[in-house]
Amino acid sequence: MELQELRSFIRGLPKAELHLHIEGTLEADMIFAFAQRNQVPLPYASIEDLKNAYQFTDLQSFLDLYYAGAAVLQTEQDFYEMTWAYLEKAAADGVVHAEIMFDPQTHTGRGIPMETVFAGIAGALRQAKPGLGISGSLILSFLRHLSEENAFATLEQALPLREAYRDVWLSIGLDSSEKGNPPEKFERVFRRCKELGFRLVAHAGEEGPASYVRDALDLLGAERIDHGVRSEEDPALMQRLQQEQVPLTVCPLSNLKLCVVGDLKEHNLKRLLEQGICVTINSDEPAYFGGYILDNYVATAQALGLSKEQLVQLAANSMAARF
Ligand code: HPA
Ligand code: ZN
């Protein structure tokens, strides 16, 4: 298929985006605009200068820059505008449903009230159905480089808002530095979240070993695995993922930019799909990794030679894996 034909074919498939960090949709020009509006100093002379810094060697090298960029988010309006800009791009890519992760600790740790974060992000998401035809929900994600105690405190801070945001806040996730922060570190707080009736997801098997994927399922009760590409290193785990149809929210351009794979042609997404795993394609941090969901589908389709049937399957998987 020609590139334009491929793009419009994929755009036309109803898709759900299930692995998207809203702070990762903060485009460099938005970072500059918000910094100016909020009088936040930036260590970059220009937008170009900032973009030139987007050269990552691993997850941590990215996270350091990503958390610094998020510091320009100060007001409800900032969170609203960031989220709305994402939703507009998602709609243009043919996304009909978005489950959006946000990291409250990145903001409350800087003195931004939890209410401000919720009001801005949820405010935009609630407008998405009438305004753009996108349904969705929010995944409050704990930062795994911080303590479980900090995660518990964050949960306590957010729970008073649960009633007001019951229509959108459905889920809990786990992200940030995987190596050295295994799932077991968050076993108690995830148990509490399950008791409270939240849906559960966790990043695992991006840089961490296949055993982290197993532990995310067994110890955390995760219903979907974010990334999970290293599951392939454990055949018994692969069989389980296939039998239980545990969705993997794979992010090909992220994997490329963070050097999880050296080349998209080496990505295991097609093999996972052909082994009957419920694989989905997502954008993770589109502002930093060079593309939104449609770019991820197109680049992967081209690199791996995915068939039309496989593209249809990927989109159908994403719709089936929605909460
Ligand atoms: N992995 C772990 N933590 C993250 C990521 C990711 O890809 N993106 C944002 N936080
Ligand atoms: Zn992620």
C-alpha cells in the first residue's frame, strides 16, 4: 500500500488508545508557551534547543527531561489545554476511546493541588465526547521510583475527589523507572486500590525482565500490561498471556527512542501478534517520541510489513481491551 493509502486505511479503523501519559503530550512549543505564561524559567534558549535535547539512551535519560518539562504545568488551564490538544490530535487519528494516564506525584510534589490536576484533565476529557466523539477515562499512575508510602499518601489525597470524578477516574497504574523498582514494592497499595474497586494496570517488561510481567499480574493484579515486550523471554509466560488474553499496550516508537529496540524492524510486535497475544499499538509519550498513535501504526506497519488483517486485528484488540 502507498503511504497515503496506508495512513487513511489505519485512520479509518476505530481505535482505542490505552497507553498514553498526558504529560508526554506536552509539545515543545507548549512547554515554552506555558513557561512564559507562568513565569517558569527554562534551561533552553529556544524550542529548537529543547527539541535537540530529545536524544535518549534509555528510560531514565528520558524521564529526567520529562519531569523537568512537566514543571511548566501550573494551572487548571494548563492541564486543560494540554489534554484538549491531545484529544484533538487523537480524534484526527481515528481514536474513538482514550484511557489517559496521569502522574499526580509529578505535580503535587511541586505544590500543585491535586484538585487542579484533576479539574484540568477531567474537564477536557468530559468535553471530548460531545466535542470530538471520543469517550475515555483516567488512570491515576503511581511513580515507582518513589516509595509505596508516598503512593499511599497520594491515594489518600485523591480519594476525596473520587465521587466528583466517578465518571472518569476508573483506574490505577504504575510507571517511571522500572529497573530496581519491582512490582512487589507496590503490592499493598495495589491491593488497597483493588478493594476500592479500581481497574488496575502496570508498566512491566519494558526494561525490566519478564518476571516483572508475571509479578505485575500475580502480585499487583494488573489487568493489562503496559509495554510487556520482554515477556517473550519466558515461554511459559507467553503461553499464559495468550490463554488469558492479557492485553499488552505496546508503544513501538517509544521502544525505539528509548533504545528498547535498536531498529523498528527488530520489534517483536508482529511475533507477539502471530502468537495470539492481545497486542495493541499506542503512543506512550507522543511529544517526545516523534509521533501520535497513527504514526506508531504506520511506522510499525512499514517496518514489519503488517497485513491489512493484522492492522484490523490490532485496532480490534485495542477496542476489546478497553475498561
Ligand atoms: N515507562 C515508564 N515510565 C514512564 C513511561 C514509560 O514508557 N512513560 C512515562 N513514564
Ligand atoms: Zn508508558
